[in-house]
Amino acid sequence: MVLALGATAIVLAVLLWELSLPRVRALLASVVETRRSRRARAGEHAGHAQRMGYDPGRERRAEQRARALLRSCVNDEEWSMYRDLGFLRIAGRAPQGTPAAPYAYLIYPHRPIVAYLTDSGALLSEYCVAFPDHSRPYGSTRLPDADDVLAKWMALAADERRLIADANMHLPGRQLDPEQVRDDLVRLARWEHERLAADRDRVAAEGERVAAADERSAARRERLARAASARHAQTDGAWIARPARGAGSVPAQ
């Protein structure tokens, strides 16, 4: 009985193997073909990169140069904002007779420009603009992130109306998540508060340092005055104690 069951199991296993063998062969052939195609694409990419003189660190160096250029064009607050938050804020054009515009823009690298109300934080619209580099210095028309931000910042600062008129305007949420933009506005407000507090602390520390320096200077002047007074007193005492010339001498007969 056991022998018959064992023989039956062996026969079933052989039949199952024969039935699944074509599928296994097809699967193995698919795996081999996938690996070959991947190797071929990798070889083509390597050959193209070699022909183009591709340097893996070139884009990184380009971004470093772009950040240096951005830092030289914007003020310290704007540079710190981009360095810490990853975007820039630029105020809108103030209407005539008002000190400031009621709206501002957030500039993201390779993302739409977002307009919002400064008092409430309500999002107004998205403006899609592009500044491609058709010379393709890095094999693509895509600018480094800092260069893209700088181009948008310069365009808004130079001619806001023209940029907005030429841009593709969309309602908030077309490309950027409104919640993410609101979170960025919260981060911006927190960043400005912390920066203001740090400035106050720095001014207070500088005032304390100046006051301490003044106290040390006053104490030094007082010590010098006391030393000068002591020297004058010693000099006056020496003159008083010195006998007059000829005093106590007996005139000759």
C-alpha cells in the first residue's frame, strides 16, 4: 500500500513538472531577456556619457556655483531664507500711496510661483514660468535649482506685471499641494520669529559687551588717574622735604 502511494506520488510529481516546464522555461527566458536589455541600456548610457564627456559631479558643482551667484545677488535675509527653507519670498508691487503690497510671492525651484495674501495667508494663484537654458551646458535645458530661483526673483523684481502677464495662471492646487504651501507659510513665520529673537539676543549681547568694555575702560582710567595723583603727591613731598640751597651754612669771616 505504501509502495503504491509512493509510486503514485512520483508519477504525479513528474506529470506536474512536465506541465509546468514550459512556463518555467518562459519565465527563465523572460528573466534573461530583461537582464540583457538592462545591460544593453546601461552600455548605451555609458557610451553616451563617455561621448558627451559626462561628469557625475558636474551638476553638483553647477548647483554650488548657482548658490554662490544667488547669495551675491540677494540680501542676507533672503539668502538665509533660501538656505534654511528652500524657497524665497518676495513682496508684490505696492499700489500707489500705500507703503506695502497686500500680497507676496513664494518662489520655488522648478515649481510654479505662488501668490498669497500676507495678512491672512490665503492662496491666490499659481504662475507657471520656465527659464530653460537652450545651450544645454549640462546636457539638459534644466537650470540648477538656485539659478531657476534667481531667474524668477530677478524677473519679478524687474518687471512683475510682464512676468505675471506672460505666465500661465492657475488656481491654487494645480501643481502644488495647498496644504504644503500653507505649511511653508507657517515655517516661514516661525523662521522669521526665530530670526527676530536671535537678532534681539545678539543686540542685547552686543550691548552687554559694549557696557562691559566701557566699565573696564572707566576702571582703567580711574586707576591711571589714581596713579598720576600718587606720583604728583610723591613729587610734591620730595620738593617740600628738600632743604633750600645754602640753608644752615655759616658765612665766612
